[in-house]
Amino acid sequence: MYGATGGIGAALAHRLHALKSSGGSAQAPSAIVISADGDDKLKALQQELKGVEAFPADARDPAAVRASALLWKLGCGGVNT
């Protein structure tokens, strides 16, 4: 998820993490990957949400989006949207 350190993005990351952590829900994600262009906030959110993968990327930069998608695919086994 791009923009994970902003207001709505951070709230969504927390909600997905809560779903995953509660287990047993058919809606729970198997993995959560977050991204943002601010590396410090991204690292802090990753530490807060245990088990979440994080890759810094600026969603406004097409090359960064392609590179992060490749990293996600290699590191997490795929990308679902």
C-alpha cells in the first residue's frame, strides 16, 4: 500500500494489521506491505505494526513504483490489489 504513513494510509495499515493479527477472518490479508516516500515515518510504522513489510517508494515516480512492485514480488511472493 502506497502512502502508508499519511492519515488515511496509516489508518488503513492499522486496520489491515488488526485484521491479520486477529486471525480467523476470511477478509484478513496473508501479508501486508506498506510504502511511503518518507523513510523515517515508514520505519517507525513498520516497527509499530509487527510483521509488516516496508519498502520506501514515491508513488509519484513511475520508476519507483515499478521497482517497488518488483521488490514486493520477489520479497513477498506477489502483489494483490
